[in-house]
Amino acid sequence: MTGRPPPAVLPRSLRAWLGPIAALAALMVGVLGVLYAGHSEPGGVDRWIIQPTADSVRPPWRRVALAMDFLGEPAGAAMLIVVAVTGCLLLRRPRAAVLVVAGAAMTVGTATLLKHLVGRTIHGDGNLSYPSGHTAFFTALALIGALLATGRFGLGGTAGTSLVLAAALVAGAAMGWAQVALGAHYPTDVLGGWCSALAVIPATAWLVDRMADRLVDRMADARRPERR
């Protein structure tokens, strides 16, 4: 034991910033869910952006959209999680590795639960659409990567928060574009998925830190009698 505390996955410099952001994101998810509960057609905002169809994008961009979509499918998501966990372990950040698995599971689980609660559909009664699980998952991984970078490089609150939000925006926009372009989701589904990740990941990171800190304290307490 070196006495040096393991690095947190939710840096202290970001806690005061990401807490309110997560709360606002959760509120947005709830508001959109109430507005579109039970709907089976695009809303006014959706129509203003684009009329979702099955062929909104043509080659070669369609292949790009399909490649993005694959990263949110079970096989592609599993591949990304394995790569992310391996990278965290190589960087000696076991907490981050736990967050990758727990954060992805919590985000996808939340999105899946909300889909059944909201009951919004697209292209048929069996296609639940709100929020977009693909967008939530991909945004979640980007958020975790940005949190890891913030802690590793010791970024302050403003710089770290900017990096986290920028990573979330880029990832959410990329996957969201693919989902809308392929006709799999309405634009507001994508927004709901993006906000779901913003709400879930900071809370999950805080829980991972709390549980890891308690485990470290218990291990330290257990070793103290051996030093006498």
C-alpha cells in the first residue's frame, strides 16, 4: 500500500458542473417522454428537422450510417466495450474499466426501460423508439472516455467540462445522424438518448467512486492489525 488514493473516475473538478447538467438532462428526458408518450408519428420538431424515412441517405453516406449503426448493435457494442475495458486496464485505471461496463449497462438499461414506459413507436407498433438506445450507448462511451482524459491530464472544471460536453456532442451527433438517416429514430428520440447518457453516466461514475473508496477503506482497515 502506498497510501496514495486511486484516481477517481469522476474528477472532483467536474462534480459541481456535471451534477446540474445531469439533472437538467434527466428533466429533458422526462419532458420529452411525456410529450411523445404513445405517439406513432413524428412531432412538430421532428418534421421541422427532417421527415424520417427508410431511405433518407444515399451511398456512399448510407454505408457510413450503417457502420455507425453497427457500433450500437450487440456485436459492435460488445467490441467497443472490450476495447475500452482493455485500454483502461492497460492504463491501470480499474475504476474506469468498471465504469465502462456499469455505465454502458445502466445507460442501455435505462433507455430500454424508458422505451417500454413511453411506448413511442416508429414504422410499426413493435418498433419502440424513444429514447434512442444506440445514441445513448455511444454517447455514454464518449463521456467515459472524456472523464478518463480529464482525470489523467488534470484538467480544471471549465476545461474538463468543455471536453466532456464536446465529446458527448460529437458522439451523440454522429450516432444520432445515422439513426435518423436510416429511419430508425425520430430526431427527438436521438435527443432523448443523448440526454439519457448525460444523466446516467455522471451518477454511475459517482457510485463507482463511492463503492471503490469504501472497498479501499475496508482493505486498509483489515491490514492495520497486521502492522502491529
